[in-house]
Amino acid sequence: MDLNKRVPEIFGEMVFNEDVMREKLPKEVYKSLSKTIEEGRTIDPSIAGVVANAMKDWAIEKGATHYTHWFQPLTGVTAEKHDSFIAPVGNCKVVMEFSGKELIKGESDASSFPSGGLRATFEARGYTAWDPASYAFVKNGTLYIPTAFCSYTGEALDTKTPLLRSMAAINTQALRIVRLFGDAQAKRVNTTVGAEQEYFIVDNETYKKRRDLLYCGRTLFGAPAPKGQELEDHYFGPLKPRISAFMQDLDRELWTLGINSKTKHNEAAPAQHELAPIYVTTNLAVDQNLLIMESMKLVAQRHGLRCLLHEKPYAGVNGSGKHNNWSICTDTGKNLLDPGKTPAENAQFLLILAAIVKAVDEYASLMRISVAYAGNDHRLGAGEAPPAIISIFLGEDLEGLIESIIDGTAYKASKAGMMDLGVPTVPVFRKDTTDRNRTSPFAFTGNKFEFRMVGSSQNIAMPNIILNTAVAEEFRQFADILEASEDGEDFDKKVAEIIRKTFTEHKRVIFN
């Protein structure tokens, strides 16, 4: 990688993204593929061959000799089988080929991946199917094509297929809601995610001396560290040169893959750190977080280090989570979780908030299950982490608004005060109307919800599948009621009834 190149030059240079497609594809093919991606349409099979050839030529320019259908079986990690582009043409010669059929469909052995008992061991055939909404990319001489994975009889054997289904469900139901409120412009509603990633970095030679770390990813015995996090001096502390060099290398690697690695800092526990990306559409966020974890491990080893993604590698100090910042946005750029300046008058926001509160209360057990596994259960409830009991934090302002709705009383919004530090050279600034909550399992943080229970090593697909599907179901129920209203019935009054009834029945899950 050329370190002299500027960040805008290297960003996304290994990704078959929108700009590359616009340049490499014929105009009509590009338009058709763009509609597939932007509007969630079924891809036109007639363009697959043209896209495949352009993708192959571009990948070869980037040094690729192989391609792989990259998928997410139920193992918690990704899977890939590499095939070369070569095709023999006789006389000991080959050409480089890649067909539309090879792009759209691949075949994998499905018998060796977990299926939950859906299939007998001898039933081996499985299919991978191209996900056009997630960009292909080149890594280590191979063109990676993100795909879904299913059995010969059509059962989903991965996390991507149910994730895409959940995104389709929330799109369908959320569009019904925004249409009822008069939005005729939006063509699609997407959930977006920014997954903050915590991790530990240790010296490789020291790591190899600990068999428990080597085999289990965490220490099982030993004396407490002579200095833990008692003084909190590691949190946001200066980066050590060796760690800083690793982080710089990691950033550049991620930027070439089009991943918006934005924030990096020391975390609370010694040797613990965090990387935070900018949010993207959920299926892209899932793919990118899997790449982030893989890159962390590989880049660390290049620097003589080891990256530990176990949720609780050491007793007595903070563990590592993955804060899943989840929101809902229209394709016109409107964030449906933005309360605006006057949330008490924003009926659409309050209806959507009520649906989410209801979803979390009714499907709390599924949310808990989506983050429940051995590593994370060492962490949850262990001092710094969210408790293992699901609740929602909304902040004082929204809680006060909800109480006034339930009680039928007038709401008096508190004004955000000004922060004056008493130092003439430091500007006076307006503070937020409510504090943040670092320990709530599911906290509202201004225009998004932060699902803080997700474990540092897990694929974030399952928590988002549950969130999307549960909220889509509540949207469906609300839309059914509103669409069934009799002609002439006051729409605003009906919305207010739903909001009040929902908050009254489900306020138990709000815990500030």
C-alpha cells in the first residue's frame, strides 16, 4: 500500500462501488443495477453477464486472479471458496473468464455447516446467491462477492438471508407508516447501523506463553494485574507508539475496503481499545464489521501483536462489547428517530417510538437470546457492562413526555441550558437536554438506539434481525389499525389513542 497517497485517494479503491460501476458499466446496465440496490428490486438477469465481465476486468486490474462467493454460515464467522478466473482454450493456453451465472449463483457444500437439524448429513448441496446491495471488493488477490447461503431445498443456512428478509419487512411496514403521515416521496426505508468495536491488544510473545489465552481466548487462572483500571488513566490516554502504528495500519487497510473507520482510542481497561465506524445500511454494516474483526487480527500479527476479541479475556477489568447504533432512515435522507425540536408535537416520531418500546417489551427474550453465548455471558452484568435484563433508556425529557401522554396532562419541555465553564477564553455552548447512559442495554441517544449488549466477537446480524423484525411487526399492527379506521374518523385522534395505549401498557420496560 502506497503510504504517500492521500486518504481520499485510497478510500474504497479496492471496492466495486457506485463510482466504479458508473465508470465501468454501460449506462443502461448501471441504471438497472442502481435501481436494484437503491429500491430493493429483483435484479434483471440479462445484465448479469455484463456486470460480471466488468467486475472481472476491474478485479484483475487490482491484482485479483480468483473470485469467491463470501458468505456467513451459522458458525459466527465467514466462509469462502476461491476459484480462479482461468479457462483453458487449448495448446496449454488459458483466458480469464467470469460469467453472469458464476456471479449470480455458486455452489457450496452445505452438509459441513450448521443447519439446526434441518438437513441430513448426506444432503450436501448448498447454494450461494449474489447480494447486489453489498459491494464486491478485492482482498489478497481475490474478488470477494458478498452472498446469501441456502440449502438445496431453500432453507436459509446463514445470517445474511434472514437479515435481508428482516430489512425487507421493516421497509414494507415503515413505508405504510410514513405514507399515512403524508410522505409520498420516500421509495424505501432502511435501517442503518454503526457498530463500535472494542478489543484488547497484547504482545504476541507474551500471548504465546499463556496456554489458556491461546486455546480459550481468555485467562482461566493467575494473579490479578498489579495495576488494573483503578486510576482510569488508560481511558482516552495517549496511544503508545506500537499501538498507534497498528491503528494507523488498520485504518488504511479498512479505508481501502471502503470502511468508514472514524474514531479510535484507548478504552477503560489496560490494553483495551475501541474503533468506531460511521453508520451505513445494515447489511453493509454487518459485512464491514466482519471485515473489521478479521483485519484487526491480521494487522495485529503483522505488528508482533495479538488481537483478543473475547468479551471477557481478563477477570477484574472491563470486558469488550460492540455498541450497535441502530436507526431508521428513508431514502430521501429523513431519520425517522429524529424527534425534532418539538417532539411533543411530532406524532410520527412518537408513534415510531411507541412501536419500538412495545417491540422491546414484547420481544425482550429474543433480544436477550440474540446476544447470549458463553463469551458474552461472562461480560453481561459484570461491573461495567449492561445487565442481562432488557430495558430501555429514553432520558428525562422523553420520559417526562411519555408520562404526560399517559396522564393526559400538558407537557412542559425543559430547555437545554448553556454550559459556562467560567473561563473567558472557553466558549459558552448549549448542552444536551439529557445525559447519556453507558449501562442501559438499549439506550436512546438523540436520533438512534444503542443496543449495548452485543458481544465484541459476535456477528451483529442476529441482533439486527431481531430488532428489524420485532419493530416491523409493531409497525404492521399500527398500520393495520390506522388503515382500518372508518371514513371521517379523526386520524390525529386515532394516532394519539394508539400512542397513549401503547406507552401505558409497555412503560414498564423504560428504566432510566
